[in-house]
Amino acid sequence: MWISMEAIYVFLGLIALGGSLFTFVDKKNPRRFTSGLFYALYGISLLLGSIIPPFAMGLLVIVMVLIVGLGGLKVGSYGEASAEERRQNRQRLGNWLFVPALLIPLLTIVGSLGFKDVKIGELFALDQKNITLVSLGLATLISLLVGMALTKSNPLTPVKESRRLLEAISWAAVLPQMLATLGTIFTSAGVGTVVSDLVAHVIPTHSLFWVVFAYCVGMALFTMIMGNAFAAFPVMTAGIAIPLLIGQFGVDANHLAAIGMFAGYCGTLMTPMAANFNIVPAALLDLKDKNHVIRVQFPTALVLLAFNIILLYLVSL
């Protein structure tokens, strides 16, 4: 292939490493060396993840955990534009400001649907096993270039802004990878097989609708338990999606993965385990009811979950 998933990870790793260099030299950050080390290790895990031995990667993760646990992760200064400068930029650019953001989903869809099975010479244009993620990465890069052209920014500005956003997210930035790894461990431990056996005893597995129902609801419930759909996905996919929906009913794997993750996100809206989504905002807003965010989101989550069940069933027919 011309552009692989590995190339996208390299791009992300370079951005993270570049941002860590600014953190190292930020004298206003009281923990600039440990903070810079954390984001540098994160960048290395993205950049060289495919070649670093598993044991070494485990040690790298342990160092990152120790940095966070010992209070070594702090935010610094970013030299942001003043409120007046931002107001002037908004007036100058107007609605053109939305173009880069809108390009990302649009180009991701174009890449996912338009470049499937497309070859340039003897090679596929995009990684066919990860075409949606590669399309998202390319869409982000194109949007970045468009944004730089609109704002007339220099090449270092995206790195600095990426660093600001990454430090705002802080240690939670690594949660998707951590939870995905946890889900893989559960799958290796045979949790998926247990789920598959349980489903076979509870629902009629010859019915496409009930299998779709079990998969989507299972994604939401397991996400509520784990706090993230990335951990639920490997287990539910190994237990229900692969043997039943794909193996028995021949459901398209791309549709299954996209809608299944969306069903999992419904669970994210309904659980305090998703602390960075539901508990942290309540604390920052000083809400008396710490579960208020969840209460507000609950009805929407149930409606979305029902929509996902119906959608997956219809595209699977």
C-alpha cells in the first residue's frame, strides 16, 4: 500500500515529540522536565510502537504511570493570542474558520468509501485493513494544511497548538490505548468466549435482530462497566460480532465496527466510570450533583442506542 496505518502513527508521534520539546524548555511549567518526558515517551510509543519490544514498551508505560502518580505532570504557558487578537482574527476569517473542522469528517467519508480497493500501480492507495482510520489521518493532515493557509500560520504553530491541547487533556490522552490493551487482555483471557456462550443461552442466535440487539446493548453495558468503548470492543467483537454477525450472517465488518463503537459510546454517556467525560466536568463546574451530567445525557444515550440497533439491523439485511 502507499499509505499505511503505520504512517499515520508516525505522523502523530512526530507531533507529540515536537510538542514535548516545547514543554522541556517551558520555564513557566513547574514540572517541565517530567512533563516533557511524559509526552516524549507518549510520542515514542506512537512513533516506534511497531518495533519496540513488548517488554520495553511495558517499561515505558510504567515510567509514564509513575510520572503521573508522583505529580510530575503539569501544564505550562503557551503564548496564546490575546482576546482582542482572537476577536480580530474571527472578524477577518468569518465562517471560513469552520472549513478545516468540516473537512475532517467529509474527507474521511470520501477516503473510506471512495478509495476502497483503489490501486495506484500494483499497490493499494490506502491501507485496506484500516481504511477509515487512514482516511481520518489524511483528512486531518489536509485540514491542517488548509488551516495553516487560511490563518497564514508558520509550520510550528500546529505543533504548539497540538501541545496545548494535549497538555489540556493531560494523562487522559493515553486512556484509549490503555483501555484497548485491557480489552485485548480480556479477549486473550477468554472473556469473549464466555460472552458468546452466555448469549447463545439467552437469545435465539438464528435471529439477526436479536444478535444485533445483544451486540449493541452488550457494547453499551460493557462500556459502562469499563468506562470506555475501546475496552468493550475487543471482547464483544470476539464474543458476538465475529462468530455470529460476521461468520453466521455475513455482516460487513466496517459497518459493524463503526456502529458497534457508536453503541459503546452510548454507554460512555451513562456511566461514572467514564470519569474524564462525566465526573471531571461536574467537578470543574462545581455542580452539587456530581452525577448531573450523566442524568442529562441518559435519555439521549438511550435514544441513540435504539437508533444504532435499528441502523445496524437494517444495514445487515
